[in-house]
Amino acid sequence: MTHNRIKKNTSPLLHIVFFWLKKPDNKEDRAAFEQAIRKLINTNQQAIESHLGGPAASEKRDVVDNSFTYCYTMGFQNEEAQRLYQTDQTHLKFIKEAKHLWAKVRVHDSISI
């Protein structure tokens, strides 16, 4: 019998953010959003890892939601680091620069068990 081991990720807390842009097919809006979020990625001190992506070409199933424009995942060492991130100037600057571009945002925070 083979036992699969669960690989622990390096971040105990994942902050997963889905963005739906108002005009997802507008190249200028996408470029502005990507510039603002990459600035956040490169300057924020609380996150210990991050991932920026778009919808994958996953199999169409009832449980799969590929309607978002971007998915941004940040890893934090603990809940305190995530709390500090919420009021960090790098995060607030990103919101100020990009908020006008999105129609909807959904956040899912997950902590290792």
C-alpha cells in the first residue's frame, strides 16, 4: 500500500484574492492593474510568498469557477502578519491605484490545520 504524504507549504496562512475587472478585455486596464499589483508584490514586507495568475483552462464542471480575471495569493507567517498587511502602506497604495479597475473582489483566507 502506498501512502501519499501531504507536502506542507511554507506559509501557514494563505490570503487568496479574486478580482473581476470591469473591463477584462481592455489591454490598458489590464496593464494598469498588473503594474499596480506587481508594485505591491515587490514592495510588501509582510508576505513571505505570492502568486499572481489568471483562470486556468480547467475542465468545465459545476464546482469550477473560472469567471475571475486575476487570482492573487499571498502567504503569511501568521495571522498577525496578515493583519499588519491590511493597513500597510503598500496594500493601501495598491487599492488606491487599482480599485477603479475592478467590479468585484472576493477574499478567502485559509490557515493550516
